[in-house]
Amino acid sequence: MLEKYDFAEKCLESKNIFSGRLLHVFRDKVILPDDRETIREYIKHPGASVVIPYLNDNQVLLIHQFRYPVNRVMIELPAGKIDPGENPDTTIKRELEEETGYTSDNIINLCAIYTTVGYSDELLHLFWAYNLKPCVKKPDYDERIELFPTSIGNAMEMIYSGEITDAKSVIGLFWADKIINDRQFRKRVLK
Amino acid sequence: MLEKYDFAEKCLESKNIFSGRLLHVFRDKVILPDDRETIREYIKHPGASVVIPYLNDNQVLLIHQFRYPVNRVMIELPAGKIDPGENPDTTIKRELEEETGYTSDNIINLCAIYTTVGYSDELLHLFWAYNLKPCVKKPDYDERIELFPTSIGNAMEMIYSGEITDAKSVIGLFWADKIINDRQFRKRVLK
């Protein structure tokens, strides 16, 4: 693998060309490794956390949620944006409680994923939660969420048949399948 | 699962509040199922295609590419944005040739994935390509790409150890692992 400096593009000028309520767009003038110039346009994002809530007996807790940008009800793992100054693990404990009505003191970080490197710096932190305990569910005022507990076998089948299509949830479920069905792998990540 | 109309948010007014060279941001006033109003801000994206180039003997062809928004060299599957009027399968044949210098007449669609339902309508089409044949490599003038052929076993290990962190590539490699190592599944999807 070539080192970063063989590929790296240096910023000549960075400009915040749009800021909405949620989205912040930047346009940078950059210099390529061969000294030519180009433009890079991208979103700065605070990052997000997503969790696999494990319910025992090979069951995971998914949710149904309407997503306006794609105009459909998606099947997803619980997730949410990191608030200013928040740690990813605080985010996920909060979102798990708000969206599912469960809490846990056993939440383990599995990995971090860049969602869309072409035009965003969003980093998504994936967690595994077990020993779930009921608490009060309190979704945001403009979120409608319905719980959908299911077996990992059924969830994987729903990926292969095209019923689960949300990227972060697909990645989380592949990890869940490996953790649940591969004893050695489970020992390694849940140590 | 509740039907879409139990959750659906209706658009009252849609406004293109920003258009850059690459990114198009919309802000819609919407009405929630309980008749309250809220605002949804999101990106309209033309969609993209991504491919798992299979090299025989359990090897897949990954690439190294510098990604400005995250300021690092990423390990990825070849991918690219759909051009206006283009089919996803035309996109992926073109991107495979441009980025890797291989072409194929055996490209199979596996699934479609929404990359970031919270703020984008981007739909990503995943393909499996085999019987690869060398052709002329011609990356875009501002793309620097290095080929990284590796075994599926090593690629999966790089996901688990946090070296492969690009969402579309992680999803593609989980599918590749299943296709390569599960004979029955392979029969089902490559029929």
C-alpha cells in the first residue's frame, strides 16, 4: 500500500458554502499530488452511532421507521447523530433508550465505518448491546418508531431478499450474524 | 409491519436551497402522520454503483484511493456515481474499466442499498463481476488509484481489525465472503 503522501491532496482554501439546519457543505480548492488543482465538495458531519440490541436466543431488535429522503418505511438498527460534545457511547445509550425503550450497561464498540467517503466525513460507530432491560421509550417528537424483534436468521434472509436495504443496518447485521454463529469470533470481540 | 400510510410524512413544500457542483440540498416542509408540521433537509443524489471484481482462487480486486473528505487513503471496491441517463449496470462496467483496467461480460446485480437514509436519497447498486479480462485503465484526471488484489479471507480480517472502513466496500465484501464460502448461496445468487 502506498503511503498517504503519495496520494494526498493538500487544501489550498476551504470555504463553508452552505449551512442549513442539518447539513454543512464545504468547497475546498485542493492541490493534487502532481501539482494540478481541483475542487472537492463535501459535507462535514458530526458522526453517528448505531447499535445491535441483542435479545438472547439469537434474536435482535430492529425498528421500523419512516425516512423522508427515501419516502419509505425502513427496517433499521437503532441509531442517531452524535450531539455536540458527546461521546459515541453516550450517544448510543441515549438512542437505544429513546428509540427502543431498552437500556443496557453492557455495550461494546465493534468498529467504525465511513458511510460515504465520496462526499461526507461522517464516521459511524457500531456497538453491540446485551443484557437489555426495559426503560421508558421517548422518541423525538418527529420520529415514529415501531419495534421489530426478529431472529438473526430471518434478518439475514431479509438482507439477501432485498427487504433490509439500509447500509448501517446491513453492516451491523452481518457483524451480528458472525458474533452469534461463530463461537471463536464471539470470544474475540466480546472479550 | 405497519403500512407506509401509518408513518408517511407528506410534502407541503419542497425547496432546492443549495446546488453546488456535486451536492444538491433540499429543505421540505412536511406534515407528520399526527398533522403536526416539521422540516426535512436532505441531499438528492443520482445514485451509484459498486462492484466486487472476482479474480478466481478466492481473490477479489480492491483498490487504494485517497478520499479528500476523510483525508486518508481508503481500501475500497471500485465504484462510481451514475451519470445522467445511465443505467446502473452501464455505470459499473465503465467504472470497473476506468478504475481497474479490467472488463467483464459477466456482471450480476446482487442488491441495492440506501447509503444514508437520514439525509440523502442515494441508492447504491451492488454487482458481482467474474471472468475479468484486462483492458486499458483510464481513471478520471483527479483520481489516483492503486490496485490491491487480495484473498477474501484477508479482506474479511481487515474489516474485523478496522483496516477496511468504507461502508459500501464492507457490505460488498460480506456478500463476497458468503458467495465464495457458501456453495448453496452461490448457486442461488449466481444462477
